[in-house]
Amino acid sequence: MTTVIIDNKSRIGRKLLKEIEKHPRVAHIVSDERDKTPLPVPEEDLISLDEFKKNFEDAILEDLGLKVQL
């Protein structure tokens, strides 16, 4: 899956969105105003980006022996 941000206030952006709407089996438009989709995990289980980066760096060091900095 790929996420793309389209400016729906521009002429070309509106045109792109109209084309995307023609293909509902392969593309889904999610708008901040319309999206009421529940999160895939409970909100209390979410972590910050910094915490994720630290956990990921630690896991790479432990599993692969590589020191990376994200």
C-alpha cells in the first residue's frame, strides 16, 4: 500500500481524485473529514516516533549486530 497526499484545492488535485474514484477496487480515498475508520490497535498501545526509533535501533543491534541511527 502507498500513501499519497493530494491537494484537493488545486485543479489538478481535483482531477486526480476524480480519476482515482473510478477505480475503487485498487484505490481508496481517505479524507480527514470523512475517515472514521477505527485504529488497527487500541490508542493506548500506540507509541511515539522517538520511542519506535529507539526500539527499532535496539532490535537491529540485538538481532543483526548492526548499529544504525534513524
